Amino acid sequence: MTDRPTSPLATPPDEVPGHNLLAGKQVVVTAAAGTGIGFATARRALLEGADVLVSDFHERRLGETVTALSGEFPDRRVASFVCDVSSTEQVDALIASAAQQLGHIDVLVNNAGLGGETPVADMTDDQWDRVLDITLNSCFRATRAALRYFRDTPGAGVIVNNASVLGWRAQRGQAHYAAAKAGVMALTRCSAVEAADYGVRINAVAPSIARHPFLAKVTSDELLDELASREAFGRAAEVWEIAATIAMLASDYTTYLTGEIVSISSQRA
């Protein structure tokens, strides 16, 4: 059997510089503490000229995130709000606080999610409910709160949801996560139709695999290596590559795009 040729894109490219795609925008990012896609998205928004409010339930890590982002972007505003996305009251308070701290909201990025590996036959109700609540229900709560804000506030708005290719693909041990992400996709499409009445666009990204330290804590290196090898470029995405696509969807370069799921993957089943 012939070895698969190495793609010229197997080596991750250098991060693309900012181009002011979000200049003057006020951006809210959930689950932004740490080293994952949320942090990368908040950083990319700042790189593209926005002010940001980052949110997470982990107060210490959130504070560290604000310190890191403020240090790198001293001329931009970096606000924060501690929020447990499983609570309707806290999510509603997040949107209200973001509008107050930033002056207004232009973009909401729903990044919160929870995974894990459990076969269906061994999965408990609590495991199923927890993943669905954090990954899907939280996206609904934040979308609802943001739409109420945008409905009552003059001017357009944008929501970008973080879905996953597992909303389309089958993978062992991921029934709860895949079901939740498929729900995020359906929520994106349906809410986008309604949001158009308020001048709001809603889209989602569906990454395949973006490798970062937090992911390594919940998934084995062997599985990550195997999944990355299946991709067209033979590697996982860099978190900045996901964040750059989110920034594009949040920008005025995609003003006629709504209700769409943008796959950031090789399209392999």
C-alpha cells in the first residue's frame, strides 16, 4: 500500500495578522477562559479592532484571561463577567452586564460546550443531561437573551455559534456531544430565520479538531493523533484558524450570510 503523500499544508501556517474586520465592534465571547477556541476568538476579535467582554464560570482563569488579553492589547477594552451558562438568570445577567460595560453589543459568540467519551450503553441520565445542558441549552439561553436585546436595541447584531462536525458525523462514545452539536446547528438555522426580523444574522462554525491543552485533558493523545491524521492536511486545526473564521462571520464581509453552518474540516465522513 502506497503511503499517503504529505500535504504542503501539513505544517500549520503562521497566524494571519488582523485586518480591522471588527473595528469599532463590541464582542461578547462565552467560555473564553483558558487556552481553547473561546480564548482564541476573544484574542482574534481584539486583533481585528473590537472591544470584548469575556465570560466563563471559572473566576480565577477568567481573571488570568483578562490579564493576558489586556497585556497584549493595552489600547483595547477587555471586560469580563463570571457566568454559569447552565443558569438562565446568569446568562440573562451576562447580556445585560455586557451591554452596560461595553456600551452596546454587536456580536455574541456562543462557545460554551462540554464533551466526554461514554458509550451509550454505559451513559447515565446525568451524563447525557449535563452535556446537552452546557452544549445546547446554554446556546439557546444566550441566543434568546441576545435576541431580546437586539430586538429592543436599534442596529444590527450578529451571533456566531460553535458547533462541531460531530453534528453530522458518527463517532463512538460521542452520542451526547454529537446530539447536542446537531441541536446547535438546528437552533442556528431556525433562530436565524426569526432573527432576520430584527436585522440580526446567526451562523455557526463546525470545527473537526482543533488541538489545545484543554482538549488534551478530556481526550487521549492517541485518539487526537488518529483524528488529526484523517484530515485532508494530516493535522488538527490551530485554534487561531477557527477564531479567524468566527471573526469573518461576525464581520461586515458576510452581511448576506445567515442560518449557515461553516465546516472547518476536510469534509471526511
